[in-house]
Amino acid sequence: MSSQRPYVISIAGFDPTAGAGVLSDLKCFEALGVYGFGICSALTVQTDSEFLKNDWLDAGQIIDQFQPLMKKFPVGLAKIGLIKDLDTLEEVCLILKSMNPEVKIVVDPILKASAGYKFHEWNLAPEKLNKVLKQLYLITPNFQEMESLAGAQESDESGRPDVHQLCRSWSETCAVLLKGGHNPDAPGTDYLYRKKGQLELKPGVSEIFQKHGSGCVLSAAITAALARGNSLEESCLQGKKYIEHFLNSNTSLLGYHSS
């Protein structure tokens, strides 16, 4: 009989397509050999190509879902996706840490749906965001999200948002994986920023098929790898291999999960 799988929690939106959010995370966790608990943070109305609306759950409703699980099971990793606002995120992180000071929190900051629906403007509250970063182990913004966040804090000589400088700044507090799917200068190249420096993760495939929820899947795959005891660097490498396989699993917007 195989040994017990590690336990992880996904706190994310309920996407009826199961292409993103908590349902997608759980499929990814299962494929990668960890046991996932699913906590709903928002009820969404969407397809793989259209986002219509969502209803938020507040911090108390989210906490009520995960507290009994945290009390019973040794949860070492928590991945957080779509969530109401920075106040809710901070409260949820603080309770997670109060229940297990060693829990590693991975946040995938979903500021806008791939279909164009805008959720947040975190760049308007940099002080609150900095408080949240102190609770995290890893944050995984894509290039466009980081441009939005950098616009209010960092810019280069040309006046463009300096995403790399902001990543370096954040990495003094928590690790940052800058996802490269929307990087105009180096498409598909991710950058991992830590206190000890920067790691470039180049794409392993030359062509991919776009997928709904790909950012959710990458951060979930990294979370699963961390739960299995891999280093942050190795977890990001494994996550990148997994997402490339997922993107090329078929030609539709809904990918297939497999180990």
C-alpha cells in the first residue's frame, strides 16, 4: 500500500467549466499525487471563453470552510486564487498562519479573467498589498498583472512599468514567479525571483495551444510539487513542465490533466 499523500488546500472560485478555479486545482492535485481540499471563494457564471458575473464569499465564509479541515489534517500548503479583495486575502492568510505557522501560502493574483472581466485594482492599495506579501511563500503574477501592479510603484526610464524591478523588490519579502505567457520580450519565459537572486525558466516547447485557466494550473502544479517536498526552484521547473503538457493536451480551450 502506498504512503499517505500530503494534504493541500485550494481557496479559489467555483468555475462551472472546471477549467480554472477550485475544480481545476483539485484535478491538478489528484494528477500530481497530493490530496486536495477545495474551499470556494466565489461563485462564478462563465464558460471557457466568456465571463458573465460572480458572487463573492466573504472572509468569514471562507474561513468557516477550511477551519475544520486544518484542525483535523496536517495541511502544509495553501493555494489561493480568486478572492474578493486584499482585506479578505489578508484575513484568510492570517487565520491560516494562526492555525499552522508553518503553512506555505501560494497566491495566484487573478486581477482579470482571461475573457476580459476585471476583478481588482490591487495597485491602488500598495501598503495593504505589502502587508499581504509578508504572509506569503510565493506569489505568481503573469506579465500583464505585474505591469498593472508596477504602474503605481515602479517605472523604467521610458516610463513603462518596470515589472522586473518590482519583482526584485517583492522578493525581499516573498518569492515571486513572473509568468511569461504574456511577456512581449520573451514569450513563454518565466522568472523566479528570490532573495538570493533570479532564475530564468525558458520554455521547453516551441508551440502551445492557449487554455482557459492556465495560470491556475501552473500555480496548482507548483503547490503540489512543494507539498511533495521539492525545493522552490525544482517545484517551479516541474510546474512549468506540467503546464506545457497541459497546454498541448488538445487544441480546445479546456485542457486535460495527467501526470
